[in-house]
Amino acid sequence: MKLSDHIKAKGLTEAEFGALIGVSQPMVNKYCNGKAVPRPPRIKEIEQVSGGDVTFSDWFNSEDVPA
């Protein structure tokens, strides 16, 4: 699931989700719009906070990962 879809499904704002993971609303917006990709430790935190809705593999499509 995309982060933006998770945030919308839970009825949160980007600022509220950012507070849960310790980043600013502008950074959450960059994550949601594909302007930035979180580092692996932050991806793991997002996965935990989202209850597994947003996983590591959701950040990368199969074309981005070498075979």
C-alpha cells in the first residue's frame, strides 16, 4: 500500500503521521509524492506504525530492484 493511501485510509493528516514517525509534514509529503524515499530504518518504522500496511517492498517496484 502506498503511504498516501494509508494516511488517507486512517483519516490522518500528513502532519499527524509525521509526528508518529518523528518527521515533519513536508517530509511526509515528499514521501507521499515520490520526491524522497526514506532510508531503511525509517521504512521499517513506517511499516511498524502503519501496522504492516506500508512495507519495504511498497517503496520500490520490481523494475527498481536488480535481478
